[in-house]
Amino acid sequence: MEDTEKIKGPASYFPSIKAKYGHPVEHWFDILRQAGDLKKHMELVNLLKSAHGLGHGHANALVAHHLEKNKA
């Protein structure tokens, strides 16, 4: 039996995000934190896609994780 549990949800995208775009996910979370007034999910996804060239799935995973961790 394996001792490690398979990563599920948005975090399962993180290794491929780092490999494809050359930055650790913390880099993208910093950008999301600095987005200021952009609070809606799709606004943040569109920011990552248009300004930083991320694909929809990767941007969506980062935003979902970011918003979940920063719920008030």
C-alpha cells in the first residue's frame, strides 16, 4: 500500500503549472493577492489568462484554490 495520498482538486494542477510557466504557484498567488478590487472568480481567471498567458484550466485552478484559502 502507498503511504502517500493522491492530490485532488485544484492543487493537482500545481506541478504542471510550475513546469509549464516556470514559476512556483506562490508567484501566481502573489499576483492574485495584488489584484485588489478583482474579487470575482472569473475576473481573476481572466486576469491570469489575458495579462499572464495562462490557460483557462490552470488559471481556474489557481483562482479556486486562492479564493478557498482566503474566505473571510
